[in-house]
Amino acid sequence: MTEDPDFEIVRYRYRWTSGGRVVRQVTSAALSDALRNDAARPGETLACEVTPSDGRLRGPSATASATLPS
């Protein structure tokens, strides 16, 4: 974790998709997020895109994904 250059609180926008549909979207100062266990279906690709922001500037997004077993 790095500090914001002007010491603003950094917030993270978590955008979860499964099978092409948004299953959760939330913004919080937490460094993690979670889904309910039934948010994605077997065989679908689950992805989470995280975008940091201090309320004035937005940083680059990062995405992780995995295909759930059938």
C-alpha cells in the first residue's frame, strides 16, 4: 500500500462480474472485498476490477479473473 501524495483517504471501487453481468459493485476504503458464495454459476468466468481514487484523482484499474469449475 502506498500513501496518497496529498494525504487524502484512498477509496477503492470493486466491480465484480460473472458471465458478463455485474454481480456486485461497491466503493470502500477497505483493501479487500468479498462475494456471497452463490454470486457466480459453475463454468462462468468471475472477474473483479479494482480502481483506486482519492476523490479527485483516479488511479489505474487492476483486474483478476478465474473460471469456476463446472
